Amino acid sequence: MSDASGGQGGSLVSVRKLDKVFRRGAEEIRVLSSLDLEVPQGEFLALMGPSGSGKTTLLNIIGGLDRPTNGSCVVAGERLEALSSRRLAAWRSRHVGLVFQFYNLLPVLSAARNVELPLLLTPLSRSQRRRHVALALDIVGLSHRATHTPRTLSGGEQQRVGIARAIVSDPTLLLCDEPTGDLDRKSGDEVLGLLQALNRQHGKTIIMVTHDPHASARATRLVHLEKGRLVSDAELAAEMASTGVRA
């Protein structure tokens, strides 16, 4: 696993004038509007906002899972909207680790085999894959559960397997969509502590979508989305005051 070197460097993610419009028949639904965002190498960024504000859409575009309608998204020096579908898939497998709210583990496979899945698309030998898997499981503290299937693991352990799967290929960027949304507070705190360790000790750049202020407090920076655009703290405070919500 790569270590941090020299703290935060230049921008790993650079989003410029990003628009995303979905079409439903003749209707246009604007999800992101002229959005700009810079994420430095080594940052742990939390994205917050109400449902429908565009958080997950933005995360999907940064991760190469979706394409913008207009604007640019440059990640790790690559302009994603300019890549063909095939090149984008290859780029994503090298650079992006994904952590989801509901784990997405295959129930018939052991923890180790679930973690190994991303490596099956690489030229690594079987012994090399096993070493990568062992390291990833060790980092998340689950070496002793390697042979267990998901149904024998707690929710927190399943999410840690999901994180191990996300980091097993040593990605440039870790994208987490509500990673504690299906966990109790204790398990959620363990997962958040693990993400912090990956950021601080291993230098992983992390972007996390969350609705939970307790989770966002673990990040090094917090940004808010409102109706498809980033809002400043002052704008957010004014919005909350206008609706009678207390900070």
C-alpha cells in the first residue's frame, strides 16, 4: 500500500463548470449546475447535502461511472469525458476504489475471495493476488476472518471487507457513498476510524458522500451541495436561517 509522501500535493481531482442533466421524455432534470471543485492529493473530503442535491451523481462522475453533460472532470491527470468507454473502464480499474452503503459482497464467496475480485482483471499471478489480499485484510483488521462468508460476518465486518476490496489494487482515489449508512454507531465509528487511518497513514485521497454530521466530522474538509451546486458556509447558514433551521 502506498504511503503518503510530503503531505498534500497538487489537485488530484479538478472539476470545472460541470453540468449534469438527465432527460425523462421531454423533461430535463438538472442535477449539477456549473460546478467547480478541486480535491488535493491526500485530502479526506466529505460531501454533504440534502437528498437530490447531486452528491452521488458528482461522486459517480469523479469515479468514471457516469459522464457529465458539459464541463470537464480531470482525475489523476486524465480528462475522463474524453476517454472511450473501454479506456475509461481500464482507467477506473487502476485508479478508483469504491465503497458502497450496502457492501455488495457475493454471499457464496469467502471474505478473501470477495476482496480478490478486482484483481482477477489484472495480470497478477495467483500468488501475487493472494499477497495483495492478505495485506488488504490485514489493514482492515480482518486477517482472522479471511475464510468466512458474508453471512457469518457482522455488518461492520462486511463493510471492512468492502473497504479491503476497494483498496486491494492500491487505487489512487477512494470513493465512499454513505459508507456508514447501514451501520450502528459503534460499527460506523470503527469504519470511519479505518478510513481516517487509510488517509493519514497510507496517504489515500478519499471523497465520502454522507448525510451524517458525525461521519463528516472525521474528514479534513467538508463541502455542501445544494440543488446541484456547491454552497459556502455563509450561504448554508443563510439558507438554514431562512428556513428556521438551527445550525
